[in-house]
Amino acid sequence: MSSSVERSSNPTAWAAFWVALAGLVLMPIPLFIGLIVGGGLSVIAAVLAVIALLKGLSRSGKGIAPVVFAAIFIALTWGGISVGGGVIW
């Protein structure tokens, strides 16, 4: 009696979500610390988000909601860095 249960979540999407959120939270730290840590985490989150999006689309869109939020967090982090976040005191 083994039943095949399909996973409705996308663990890679959740990893992208949390890494992007951490990058957004850490980005405002001054003296280039936020630029390096927050920016680095956002780049990692972007790679994870692309992988999660491809996985989600191959499963007819299941589990891509965290990817959307991760993309928003990544855009906010990069926008904050472009106006001086993580660099200016």
C-alpha cells in the first residue's frame, strides 16, 4: 500500500526566500559590511530563485510563490545598495 505523494512545496524556493530576506536585513550595515554580506547573500538568493523557478514551472507552477517574494527582496536589496546602503554611515 505505498502511495505516491507529490510534494506541493519547493524547498529551493524557500531557501531562496530566506537567503534573500537575510540579505535584505543585513544590507543596511555600514562600512561596506552590508554591501559584502547583504549583496553576497542576494546573489546567492538570485541563483537559488532561478533554480526554484525552473523547478516550479516544471511542476506546473507549484511552489513558486516564495520565489516571487525572494525576487522582491532581491530587488529591494540591490536597489538599496545602488543608493548607498551598506556603504554610507
